[in-house]
Amino acid sequence: MKLQQIAIVGTGPGHPDFLTKRALDYLENADVVLYDCLVDKILLSIIPKNVQIEHVEKQYRKDNQINILNQEILKKMFQYLDEGKRVVRIKPGDSMNYNSGGMESDFLISKGYEPELVPGIPAHLAAANLLNLNLTEINQSNGFVSFMADELNKDEHLISHLAYLLKFGNVPICFYGMRIDSFSTIQTLFQANEIPDNMPIAICCDLSLKKQSLIRTNMGECVDLIQILANDNKIPKHFVVILGKHIFKSYVDFINDSSSEQ
């Protein structure tokens, strides 16, 4: 399959071992690779020495919305494309999941370019696999919800719907785009919707990296625990939070539970 002159590439959870072959093909054939602060530096180590690597930060308006027309990283893309160079813009996780991949692609298309968006493993799916967390289980739940937590206060009206799925459908909720101060908001909103204090919570940190870790907690304890860890600088910049009744259970647990109910 032919490589395009410009690609927006999802790089997965962080470690280069989890790149797709298509992503690797683009990195190995690029003239310029552009990245922002969300990309883990270990990923840059596998890019060939002859490829120009450039860090370009994104800027936000006061309302935290991306101004796509005034992004330095987009200007850099056009600069190098106009010079005839092969450009790769890399993003953590999936190219279309959070971080404006779709907006950047649409704007490139409007200017006559044909970008390829290369899928990557999203953080919540990486967390479920790497840390053995159940998102769906036979006779328990046939789905899960992935929810960007960057603006929880603005999305407060949606939390009651998430709480309903979590409480009555055993549907796990996966929060990404987390910040430390999001935890108190999550706890307040879910407890207001009668989610019990013993609801299991998985805090998934530094996915796929050597310092990867899983913090097990619950709705009643999460805020105090997070504050302690934050004070000790033990919470990383990137982490995923998964809530769900059965996320820590194994299939054997379900069989045993079903047998005991009979």
C-alpha cells in the first residue's frame, strides 16, 4: 500500500514495541517527524538518524478549545510539505482518539493534501490488555464506554447516563485525558448518582513502559489515595482510570459466583 506524503500516526500506549507495521513504515520513510509533549520520548529513539525530528507544542484558547487555524504544528506540516518533504505527525494512542487528529486531517484535506490516518492502540484498550482488566464478560456486560475526562465539569449532565450504565448494566467506564483534579469531580458526580463506595477503580499508569503500574482502589477511597500519591509525585502525566464492577474479576470468579447462586 502506497505511503502518502503526509500521515497522522497513532503510536499506541507509549513503547515502540506496540507500534503497528504501518506506523513503523511511515517513521522509517519520513523526512520529518513532528511530535508534541504527549508523545513518550522512548518512541523517538527508534526513528532513523537521518530523519529530522522536531518538537512543536500545541496552543489552546482560554476555553481550552483547540484553534486549528493557528497551530504551530499545522504550520510546520505545511512548511515541510511545500518543500516536498515526507511528513509524519505522531500522536499517542490512536490518531483519531482525542488530540485533534480529525481536525488536522480535515484541514489538510481542505488545502489539497491527502493525509493518511494510521490507527494506534488507544490507552484504555492497552490498559485492559496489559493489566488484565475485564471490559466485557459473558453474562456480565456486552460493552464499555470510553470517555474523555478533560472537561468533566462541562459534561456533568452526561455523568448520570454513565452512572446508569455502570450501576445497572455493569458497563465499565474508561476515562482518559485525566488530570489529578478530575478525581474529586468523578467521585462527587458518581456518588451523587448513587454509585456505591465499593465500586472498583483501576488507575493505570505509564502503560507499556518499564514503570507501568496498576493502582487498585474504589469510589470511596480514590480521592484520598490520589492526593497522597500526587503529594509524593507518584502519579504520572499520562494515566487512564477504569471504573467497573467486574474489572478485577477473572472468568473463574464468574463461574464460582454463578455456582454459588444456584
